[in-house]
Amino acid sequence: MGVSSRKNKAAKEEVDNFRSTLVKGTEIMTGSGLLGTIVEIDKDTNSAIIDSEGAKSRWVLDALVKPRVATTPNVADIENEDIEEPAQIGDVEQEKFKEVEEK
């Protein structure tokens, strides 16, 4: 068995282990990149209901993987951050004009 085959087998086992431990409240990512939390698992249909920022959808378990990125931040937290406003184009032009005048 080659190195690539062993890596593929180990990766598949890791994903299978993750899927076998899924329970309500587990943070997941779908194969297409949707981040969410498991609300319900139905072993009979091999599916789960995922909540992603209040939107619920049903996914087959084979489409669920461990999140590779941080979970989605709370929108209220983002809105309350002090974000510096970008400079307006006119501001940049005025700075260039001042530099020319000073020379």
C-alpha cells in the first residue's frame, strides 16, 4: 500500500469517526461550505437538520464534515465593533494636492 493510499484511508476513517459521533449541538460544515449546528439527527434517513444563523435545512450525513474555519461570528458582535471608515477618494486626492503644494 502506497503512502497516498494510507493517507486517504486515514482521512476517510477520520471523517467516518466524526460522522459517527454527531449529536445535537455539534458544529459542522457541509461539503459546500455551509457552517451550522446540528438540531436533529435521523439515523433512519441518514440525515440531519442543520441550523445556520436561524435558517434550518436537511442534509445527508455524508455531506457533513468537521469545520475547517472558525464558526460564523455573531452579527451583533460585528456591528458593535469599532471599524475605521475608509478614506474617501476625495480625501486621498486632497492629500496628494497638499504634498504637491508643499514642494
